[in-house]
Amino acid sequence: MAKQWREIYNEWEKAVAPGLQQFAASDGFRDFMAASAKVTSALTAEFERASRRWLHFWNLPAATDVRKLRQQVAAVDRELKGLKNLVFEVAAVAPAGDEPATNGSAQPARKKTTAKKPAAKRPAAAVEVS
């Protein structure tokens, strides 16, 4: 049965293919495809604008918002990798006996701590009983 269908299809293709190839190579077909691509592009752009407005109305991120955030994260990631490489280069060049980081003086930077004062006690609120 499948062989019969294949033979029928092959006969149909032999009859139709030359006309379709000629039509596909015509200027009219190219013009139609160019106009179709322009209309599709315009409809897609309008749909994206409308959906973006609708999503922003409901305070939801649109695809363009997510795309911008992804680009920003990628830029921060590239900068962080560059800084990491710079730190490794400086660490490789620095002599082994050097102190770690300094606060601008000859003394190493120290963690600042602040002493907390004990909380003042508040008098209890007076309760009236009727």
C-alpha cells in the first residue's frame, strides 16, 4: 500500500514541480515574499509593543527588560573576571613577605568595631484598673 502512495506522489511531483519551480523563480513571487516579510515584521513589532505595554501596566517585566538585565549582568560578570585576573596578577608579582591590605598607612587595615551601649530601661506604662 505504501509503495502505491509513493508512486502516486512521485507522479504528482513530476507533473507539478516544473510549474512550481517556475513560479518560485518569478519576480511576482519574490515581490510577494518581500511584502509578506515586511507585514510579518510590522505585526510582530506591534504585538511586542502591545504586550510590553500590557505587562508594564501590571508591573511585570517584558522580554526587553529581561534582555537588558541579562546584558547588565554579563557586563558585571566580565568586569568581575577582569578584576579577578588583575588581583591574581598583582598577587603573583608581590613578594611573599608583604602584609595583606593596608589602610593607606604603614599599619595593616584593621576591622573597625563599635561598642554598643546598653539600652536604657524604659519605665513600664501605668495601667489603670476601673
